[in-house]
Amino acid sequence: MLGLSITNVSKVWNPKGPNPVPAVTNLTLDVALGEFVVLLGPSGCGKSSLLYIVAGLEDATSGKVTFDGLPVTQPSPERSLIFQEASLFPWLSVRENVGFGLSIRGKTPLERKEKVDALLRMVGLGGAGDRRPDELSGGMRQRAALARALAMDPKVLLMDEPFAALDIQTRARMQDHLLQIWQASGASVLLVTHSIDEALALADRIVVFTARPGQIKAEITVDAPRPRDLRSPEMIDLARRCEALLAEEVTKAFKEQELL
């Protein structure tokens, strides 16, 4: 299959230690080219662990991950990971941050300038290129981080709760912005969230995780055209379905945390 294929993947943290921690177990998931998939589940269910494996930052304990038919064994510009915190280099300007990967690739200053300027305009930061990260709001920093990821022309965007730290209004704007950029780029997106509303606003498909060790409990296809009215009867029904699927898993996760 072209695209991303996760087959029977398990991950155990500290496997040889006194307290091994299973993160995900026998997880299988395919993400088509250009598809927007959201991973939804309780805290600690292995969603982020799965992203790190797909990014090539961590090895699976068992199973395999392939992209376009080739095994994932290390990080690649084809698979860009965006964290909850923007993690920009504080000593570089926004323009230098966005162009950092391009400079490593040996692009000329003119090539970097043309691409970076175009990306900054795309994410609505055309006038902020000379600012430092600490001069930007949280939403602006995340847009800069998104531009930096897009500079490498990724085929997959991996996003680990990228808007969790933002206020409600900024979060909604960032979701709209992400959809526009995703549609323009043609990349696949695999996004982790705890928010049912965020999942319904963004996803082509919602993958609901069980409590740890994470497995796929259900997959929900969202066919409604974007932008979506989350107060429509269709979206309310889907939200209730997600809530029902998550309720038991959240309870399990809380009970496990109480025993730690």
C-alpha cells in the first residue's frame, strides 16, 4: 500500500527493567496519501508513542511501520513531527527557524529566501520573519513551527496535540488554518488529541484508542464537508458516539493512575 502502514506494532518502555510499561499492543493502522486521521484517546494510552515510532525517533518492540512500501527505520524529512510546544530555536529569527532544514540541505540563500517567504505568507506570518520566537504569541509560534515542517515538503505531518496549550479562540483559528494548509499541501496528517471537538472538526477518520496499552477500539469516518458545524445534529450524534466509546477507557486510565 502506498502511504503509511502500521502493522502489528507493539511498544514496551523499559522492557528489561523492573517495571516495563506497555504503551501500545498489536496495533494495525493504514493512513492513505492525503488522508487526515486523528488519534483520540485517554492520557497515557500510547498515542504519542505511536507518533514517535512513525517519525523514526523510537523503535517498535515488535511489528513494523512502512511508508510508500519502504520500512521506517530512522527520521526522514518525508515525516515531519510537530510537538505541543513549538520548540523553535530561540536565538534564530522566525525566517531562520523556518529555513533551518533548507540550509542543512544545502539550498542557496536565494532558494531559501523564496521558499521561506512563500511559507510565511501561507501561514499568515509574512510580516513576522525578522522577529524572535519570544516576540510571538503561542499561536504564531505554532504557525512558525508548521511552516518549518512544511519547508521540507513532507508527505506526512505528525502532530502531537499541537494546539493544546492555546486558548479556545486561537485554537479554533489554528484548526481552520491547518485545514487550509493540509488541503493545499496534499500531505497525510496523523494528529493526536484529547479533544472530541477538535477531532470532529478536522478528521476524515477518527481512531479511538483504548486505555493503556493502546489498541484501536473503533474507527469513525467523518464525511461532513468542511468547515463543519459542530452544533449540527450529525456532529452532535458523532460527538455522543465518541464520548460513549471513550467513557469506559477514561475510567480505566484513571483507575490505573491511582494505583501508580
